[in-house]
Amino acid sequence: MLIVQTTCASRKEAERIALALVKGGLAACVAVTPGKSFFFWKGKLDRQNEFLLEAKIADRNRAKAERRIRRLHSYSLPMIISFSPRSVNAAYKKWVEKS
């Protein structure tokens, strides 16, 4: 099981990507959380309201999920981070892998 994260500029875009991942069978669940990001872009400090997506996916869907995110994302350089949690409730992991 993997967690895949990305950020989006709007709730609409975040929900569109989340629904595409779940309806497309690439993620068992995607949580969308509002927040604020601070970063340097093109030499200038920027701050933006963003929405963090956290998708729970089976390992086998990583490459397809990343391609889907890139295709639907409005950013020229979207953050797409995948990591494997150290510990996962066995029943939840089974549900994610089955979904």
C-alpha cells in the first residue's frame, strides 16, 4: 500500500482529481484538506492557498495514478510524492489493495 500526495490550487481541481482516481479504480480513498503553502518560485517567495490530496493506493497502481494526476493537474510542476507507511492496520491495507 502507498500514500500518494499532491497539492492543487482549487477545491474544484482537487475534487476532480480525487474523483478521477477513485472512480478510475486507482485509489481506494482520497482525502482533500485545505491549507496554505509557502515556497520560492522563480526566485520569489510565494504563498498560496492549496488543497492537499492524500490518496491511498495499491502499489500496483502507482505509475497509473501518477500519470492520471499529471494529466489532470493545472500546475506545470505538480508535487507528486509516493511513500509507503511503516505500519498499516491489516484490515485497512487489505481493503485498499482490494479496492
